[in-house]
Amino acid sequence: MKKLVILLAILILPSVLFAASLEYPSIVRSTKALGMGDAYYAMGEDQYTMFYNPAGLARIDNSRWSIISLQLGANNNLMDNKNAYSDTDWDDEAEVADFLRDIIGDYQNFNGTFFPAYYRKNFSLGVFASAQVTGIARNKMFPELDTDAVIDYGIIGGISRSFMSDRLDVGVSVILMNRSSLSETYSVADIASDEFDEIIEDDLEDGTGLLANVGVIYNITPKNTSNLRVGAAVNNIGTTDMGDAEDLETTVNLSVAYSPTFGSISTDFVADFRDVLMANDQDSDIPKRVNLGAQATWKALAVRTGLHQGYFTMGLGLDLRYVTLDYAYYQEEMGAYSGQLEDERHVLTLSLGF
């Protein structure tokens, strides 16, 4: 059982980087954002705003202590193989080899984030721990598992201020974090070994970083009308060299949003252009950097949809007094350009607070 847990944690753990794929890295992502195409750089609703554009903190209308905020996600391949994971004897090399042969060429992904925080208008403070692991099996004759994993944890705080008669919002968030990562290939003998957990511990590399996100949102029309606005943010300013762990890149991101109201239904339409300067230089594809999203909110219910890297997304949200629940279905591009190799994923966030 211990080996199964370790394998799942390694096959599917922490927060960004895939040597086995060309997925763009991140630290923490919002389920709300993913439901609307991950187009979020001119939005501001909760603590996740600090990881996108902290100027969005000026758009928060209420205050909340999010005591428990748990996000869990997995891709379709992992969910389809859940019975095979539990049925495999991970101490038996023959069974491990058979399992890997069955999943050759199919990415297996799991991600999880714990992000309790306090937020209100113009301010938020929280602690986070995130994990993402992606694995892919190769070589039918002698199966191997390529594994890329990142674990991030730390503290983040953000503030914002409004100027020019509430037309210009400016924000900054600061992140102090530790990162552990690995990018390794494991043989059947490694996985079935009694020392597999020690092998993983030896392969994990560590680093610490102090980073900042800086952003602005300019409201072309007033916030209390059908608000048209543009936003820009620079993410990961500072210690992008994470020691022996996987490094981060400083990125520039642009956004435009329009938020009309139709009776009791409020809506948001957002378009983002991520990584404008192409700091993530594994590719130069523009459609892979474009996200489009829409959200309609009526009382406690939110419905979301969008295009993320050219792929359809959808989401639902329920915001009650002490409980919020958000779900998103989205597809992540694992290849070098939009439309090459999509990976279908589901993510769910439960938040308890007051």
C-alpha cells in the first residue's frame, strides 16, 4: 500500500514542469479560472488573484476567511486507470511491467493544492502547498516511466490600490516559497524495489525563491457600469533560479475584459495573451498562449466556459455562506503548438470558511 501511495504521488504530484511534455509551468492555478479558459488576468474574486494579477484584489467586494481550501485534479487517463492502479502488485516486477505496457503513450497527471487564506478588498494573505506530477510510460519491450514532478509550498501576500478616481488599479503580491522537483526515468526494477521511496527522495532536488507579481488594471468604463477594462501583469519577478530545483521564468501577460449585467445575471468576458515575450522558450506558438473565457453568475450559482490554448473548457461554481464549490473541465496542451497533443483534465475545489 505504501508503494502504491508513493507511486501515485510520484506519478501525479506537485506544481509544474514537464520534461516529458511541453506544458507551461505554473505555481498555483484557480479552478474558477480554468473553467473559463484560464483567462483571469483582468479578474479578481478571491486569494487566487494573487497568482495571476494582484491588481484584481481591488475588485473584491467581500471579505472571507478561507480556512480550508482544497483543490484536487486528475486527467482522464488517470481516472480511467484507477482500478488498474489498485489491482497491481507494486512489489511484483511482472505486474508492474504489464501495467506500464498498458499505459504506454498516455500521460498520467494528478495535481493538488491546499491554499487557506484571508482576503478582502485590496488585501489577501495565505499559505499554500501545491503538487503536480505527470508520468508517461515508454518502451514496450523494457517498460520505463518518465516522471516529472514539482512540489511547491510557501506564503503569499498581496495588496492593491486604486487611483485616478477608481479608474486605475495597481497591485503587487510577494511569494516566499520552497520547491522540490524531479525529472527522472524509472525502470520496472526501480518501481518494484523495496527502496523505491528512498530512490525518489534521493532524486528530489530542492530550492527556495522570493518572487513578486506586479499588475495593473485600467477601467475604461467605471466599475459600477458594464465595466470594460484592460490588464497587464508581470509574474515571477525575483529569484527565478530555484537552486537545484526546476527554475521559473518571468512572464509578461496581457488581458482585456468586459462585464455587462443582464437583470439579475452578471457576466464576464475575458481574453488573455500569456507570456507575451515568450520567456517559456520551448515553443513560440501564439495560439497556445491565448485564453478566452466567459462567466455568468446568478445569486450563488456561476456557469463558466472558454477556450484554453484552443481547447474547450467549462466550469460550475456554487458560493454559499460557509461553503464554496468549484469544478472545471479543461484540456492542457502537452505539445509544441495548439492542437498537437491535448490532455483532458478535471479539477475540483472545496473551500470552507466564513
